[in-house]
Amino acid sequence: GMGGMPFGMRQNMRRQSADIVTRVVITLEEVFTGTTKEINVSRKVKGKNETVNFKINIPPGCNDNTKMVQKGKGNVEGDLEPGNLVIVITYKEHELFKVSESHLVIIKTIKFGTSLLGTRFNVKLLDGRDINVDVSGPIFDGDMRAIRNYGLPGMNNRRNGDLVIKFEVEKELSFNKEQIKLITEIFPMDKFPVKDCDNVEAIDPEEFDQHPNNQDNNQENV
């Protein structure tokens, strides 16, 4: 007859005990070199609580939120198959570097004058070495520069990531008359066409609520 389940479907429905999920936090220095961690895990084995100790080897360049599965090391419930131990590797926040894939990213804030001429600054790498980074100007807000192969090691024989510097240029500026005159003498200036009509000031949208003209309009609307 046609009743019953196919053989393969019976196999897929075999029940398993609950998995155990534990998290291991590692520093970027440990990501760079690879590390061995010892973890203690509490699990249930046929109604009894027990604590087991495991050592895990974390390879260099291990990705953030990588899951390492040790089969059969989870809970054991009745006659069910043992569950698995799932170890999630996560990165500890670093005081200097952020991570994008295998790239190390530095957010570097500089003054406007520095952005015009470029800069040099020291960086201590994850392996303890010091390097001086040279960046020529001009540097615009949001610009990025990269040093190839100075990021995290690549997993599975992939190329190392890069060291990326993203620049934020200080925007709070004010010039006196002498400085404005000097700027117009040194830098090429735009001369756009204008007409004999009203002059209307354009401002940063974030300043709308604080701007005097906008406050006057709000009062009139009320």
C-alpha cells in the first residue's frame, strides 16, 4: 500500500536533546595571533546537572560571531541523542580599532588646517609593533586611506585585511577679516552669477530650530 512515511523522512525526524549555546569573548590581539580558551559548561545528563571543562583552539583571523560546534557535548535527555555544544566567538570592543570583515578601521579626527597639508601619526599595531602613518593633503571629511595587508589575518588562506583610516575633519570654523583676505589670495575662489534680488541665508538643517529667522517664522505662525 501507499501508507506510511518514506524511509528517508523517518531518519530526518530522529529527536535530539537540547543544544547548549555559550559565548566566548576574545580581544582583537587574540584574533590576530589565535588563542586557546578554557571554558566551563553546565549541562544536564539524564536529569542530573554536571559541569564539564573544554579547551577550544581559536585560529588566527577567526571571524566575529563564528559558531564552533562540538557534536554530542550538549544536554542528554532520556533516550534521545545528545545535543551539541555551540560556542559563539565574539570580539571585545577595542579602544582604537573597529572591524569591517577582516579590515581594521581607525576613525581619525583632524583639524581643518591639518586637512589641507596632510599629517603623520603613530599607530600601535595588534602585534605590538609601532608604525608612523604618512597621509598627504588635502584630506576631505569622510576621506579614507588604506595600508594593504595591515589588517587581520585572513581565514582559510585568504589574503590579510587592510588597515583603513577614515578621516573626520573638524567643521567648527570662524575667520577674521585678515584670514578671509589671506584665503582669497591663496586659494582659487568661485565667482557664481548673482542678480539684484533678495539675499536668503542657507543654513545647516540641524540648526533650523535654533536659527533666529526660523524662530520668528514660528512665532508668526502661532
